[in-house]
Amino acid sequence: MYRINEIFYSLQGEGFHTGTPVVFVRFSGCNLHCAFCDTDHRESKPMTSSEIIDNIAQYPNAQLIVLTGGEPSLFADDEFVCALKAGTGLSVAIETNGTRMLPANLDWVTFSPKTAFPGGDGEPCVLTRCDELKVVYCGQDLAQYDHIEAKHRFLQPCYSDDPLQRQANMEACVQAVLNHKGWRLSLQTHRLLGIR
């Protein structure tokens, strides 16, 4: 049984796969306690891998499965990823905080370290390689990510409900991308579009 917060179909709003129709499998539970987390971990439904696959099958136009959370590496293992691939015919990606080792049979790894934030430094990052490094930017020194081997590097402005702070975060993030070679801007386009 897996603790599932929700399964939903939408466009990927962030990073490399922005605009791609995906099924998000959001796990409930995390080993960190980031102040800006948008998941209510009190909400969960126990589901078997077969039930998860049946739910994903409702979305035949999906191009990818994204395991997210919370922290999906607390729950997903090689067997689970293999079952998803066999049961759906889709590739499987994960969005992780990088504090735990990952299943070896994932097709795409998005590593989003949270060590720059209060509550995000509860455990050290162990991941040093990924397909996509996506850093939520709030002015931190980017040199701390130099040792991470990533095919793509994205900076994403830290979202704030305060419009003035949100604009300041956006401007700082744009400037950081302009000032640091190898980084690209990632926006939360799902927020801009008003979708999930």
C-alpha cells in the first residue's frame, strides 16, 4: 500500500517538461518540513500499485508519469516503478529533494534541493547526479550546487503570496540567471495559467 495524496492529470508547469501532459502521482509524507510546501500531508489514501495504475489509465493522452510529493523516494522503489511502466507503457519521472537514494529504473530525475530553506535542511542531500537540477531561488549562493552533475539547470523564483515579494523574487531570479553561466529560468506556469 502507498500513501497517495492525489493523482491528477495536467500540464507539467515547471522545468524541462513544461507544457507536457502528465499524470502526477503525489505521495503524502516528507522527511523535510519546508515552510513553502504546497502539500497537505494529513490528506492521504492508501492505494495498491494496481489501483494507482488503474487511476493513471483514465488519462490515455498522458505522455509521462511524475512521482512527486511530499518526498516520493520515501515510498517508490524499483518494483513500484517497474509495475507503473509495465501497467501503463509510460515513462516514469520523479521530483525529489535528493536526501535519499532513488530507484535505478527511473526515466527522468528532477532534483530540487531544499537545503537553503528553513525546515529544508533536516537531512543532507545524497544525490549528486540528475537529469534536471531545479533550484527554488531565494538569493542563495549557487556555488553550493556546483558539484551536482545535471544535464539541465533551472532557477525558479520562490513563490510568495505577497505580490511585492513575488516580484522581487522574480527579478532576483532573472538577474541570477543572467549572472551565472549554465542556468535557465523556470517559471511555475501552472500558476500563471490557473491550472493544477
